[in-house]
Amino acid sequence: MGKASRQFHKVGPTVWRSRRFLALTNDQRLLWFYFSTGPHQTSAGCCMVPPAYAVADLGWTREHYESCLDALSVADLISHDEETNEIYVCRWFQTSPPTNAKHAAGIASNIYKLDSRKVSEKAEAEFLETEWGAQFVGNPSIASR
């Protein structure tokens, strides 16, 4: 396996006080952690995860995966598009906001590559709430300084 482009992601300890998260079953929580920290994730909190990949990685049936996926979506912990298999981990930027203009440019690039309008709109809206996200979208040339 080659060098990962993203070495880690911060998961805040407040997740353990989240009513949304605590209302989940253990497998639903595991799937949230899989989406948040797994091998498919990007710096934008967005990833494309074919169900077969998740099923193989987690050792689950397709039905169990889809049930857990639906629960995360209903709890507003992820935004998911079943046609493109793209996922955004909601509130991603609360723990992993862009830290500078170049970082914001990389995040924006990941968001703009998404095929799903639903997922990209959610990710971009939350990205725009960050200091660097708003600055970058308003003036992309700041990344080249």
C-alpha cells in the first residue's frame, strides 16, 4: 500500500456527548468512525465508498451496512448519495477546518470533484462557515500567495 495522502483526522472527544451519536448502536457508531477515519476519507470530509468496499472492510452483509448507513443519514451524521456512493461526514470542519489558504484550496478541490450535488452542497456550505474556506471561495488566488 502506498503512502496515504491524509495521515490522520481529528475526532473531538465531544462526540461522546453527542445525543445523535449516543443514540446509535455500536455498529452504527463503528460505521461513523469508518467514514470519519477510514482509508477512503479526504481532507474535505467527503469520500466515495462503494458498498462492497465497506462490506469487505467491516465484514458485514450488504443489508447490515445499508441499515447502518441509513441510520447515520437519518441522524444527520452523514450526507449520503446512494447513486454516487459519496458521503460527507457532517460537521467535519468543527474538528478539521482548513488552517491556511493552500489547505483550503486542497479541501475545495476535493469538494469540487464530487459528482453528487446533494453531498457537495452540504460539504461546501459547512466549508464556507470556516475562516479559510470563506476566504478561499471569495478569492481563490489567495492559495497562490
